[in-house]
Amino acid sequence: MMANVWALLIYWLVFLAACYTVVEVMQDQFYDEVTPQAWLKVGGGTLIFAALAVWLRPSFDTMFTSDIAWTVLQGIVWFVVFTLVFQFHPPHALGLSLMTMVLVSGLATLGVDSLTKGSRPATPVRAGSNTGPIRKSLNTLPPKAETK
């Protein structure tokens, strides 16, 4: 239970920083002004993203392979939030939401995994019986065959 709370907090902080930057910069770029009370909108929208990420745990290694259906669901949610909550026009919301989702959700999962999972003890390296060089030098001549 506590691991999910920490994961939610970490996801939310990462999504908040990334989405607030995207909203501030891109609304100013596209529409010459930012919507009023952007902090509240971004805070609520990213809380939705964080809750979804805690449930799905998006990862770069499975995002487009075995978990493609969950990635599509997550993309739909991100598009809806970018359109209705962050107030982007649908074509802008589509591009920005999908690009931000792909980049930030995988990075946030890397952070959550590294901060919530304990470190594994290092296994000692076994010394092999062969202590000689792995490859032979190219400068030496091959041994001559013995004649009888």
C-alpha cells in the first residue's frame, strides 16, 4: 500500500513538472496566452495521469509490444485531458499529448522503479580456472608441426 502511495507521488511530481512546462510553453506558442489557473488544471490533470500510471506501470520495454492495448488506453486518456482540461485544440492536443506521454511516462517509471525497489545485492564474480589470455597474439607464428 505504501509503495503505491510513493509511486503515485513520484509519478505526479514528474508529470506535473513535464506537463506544466508543455502547457506554459506551447499555449503561449500556439495561442499567445496561457489559460487562467493553469497550475490547478495541470495539477488535476497530472493526478489523473499519475493514478493511471500507478495502475498500468508503463515501461519502455513493453509499451509498444506486449502492453500495446494499455498504451492505447493511456494515449486516449492523455488526449482527453490535454483537450478538455488543459484546453488545447484537438490537433494540437493529439500531437502534444502523445509525444509527452511516450517520453515522460517511460522516464517516470524508470524513476519510480529505482526509488521504490530495494537494491539487489551484488553477486560475486567467480574466478575461472583459465587465467590465460582469451585470445592469442597476432604477432606470433603458429607452432610448427613435429616430424617423425
